[in-house]
Amino acid sequence: SMSIEPQIRAWQSRFPALVDAKASVQRFVRRTLRLPFEPEFSLLSRWRPDPGEVFIDVGAHRGQSVDAIRLYQPNALIHAFEPNVHLATGLATLFDDDPALAVYACGLSDKDEARRLYVPVYRGFVYDGLASFDPDQSRTWLSDETVAGFDPEDRGAAHAVQRLEDHVAVVVVKLADLGGAAGHQGRRRQFGK
């Protein structure tokens, strides 16, 4: 069977404003119906965190995991890491009234370093969910197999040719270096992507 995703991506690249609207509607529906964005998150309804236990969301993107955690654990401590400064800023604004959430505009690594975040762009549409610290991975993701009608030679629209948008260099920190912020004693549980 033919996948519909390449068609959806083709529409996204032509009408980028619809993506934010889609995300807002999806978030509203999920919150209203109390549905996590992935069914596995319903397991959180049975989990009782120990005092000081922290959720760590690596690659927090637009906050889907934070929303899912909040459905079942409204007061749990969450540390959300998002290396895309634009998305991290939006996440901090979206959850501005959540005192138990800390948003960090950085990536995580096993060593301290500054890295460049590569984000694929086609026809002016920023595929922020496909960002990577690996330029080759980011460069090769968009193709005629993943976007219907993909044409790297099409110059009829602004930014029609696939390019990599270089965001500012991103500081990547070691989780252990965060000390009391996220490096807590006890169990670590990983959920999400």
C-alpha cells in the first residue's frame, strides 16, 4: 500500500502556516480528550514517582511528551532539553505557568562541546522535527520518496532547493554536569522518543 506521508509533507512544504495550526488543534484535542500523543504514555497513570525523581525529555520539540506526562503526573518534575532555540523558546512560553518544568535550550551528550544543529528546509518549510547534529543525516532525509513531487532543481518558489538551515551553534552539555538540576540520586526512567 502507498503511504500518505509523502503527500502530507508535500502539502506542508507548500502551506507552512498550517503546521502550527495543526499542532495547536492536535494539542487541544489531546488535552480535551485526555489522550497522550502515543499510547505508551498511558503507562504513566500507574507510576508513582519517588520524592525528587525527575522526568527527562530529550528532544522536547513542541512539548508532546511534556503534555503526555502532565496528563498523568500533573506535579512531577520535568527537565526538557531541546537544542533548537526556536522550539525551546516556544516550549518555555507554552508551559510558562508550569513551575515544575525546566526547559533547557541545549542538547545532551557524553561530553561538553558546541555543535551545529542542521535542520532540513524545502520550499521554505522548516522540518524542525528532523533536525540533526549530523549534517549528512539532515541533508539526505528529504527526497522523492519522503516528499511527493520533490524536485531539488525546482526554483519556482523561495528556498525551493533543499538547503540546510544553520541555527546558531548549540551548546551540548553532559547530564552529569547539571548537578542538582537534573543529576539526581535514585532511579532514572526514560519515556518517549
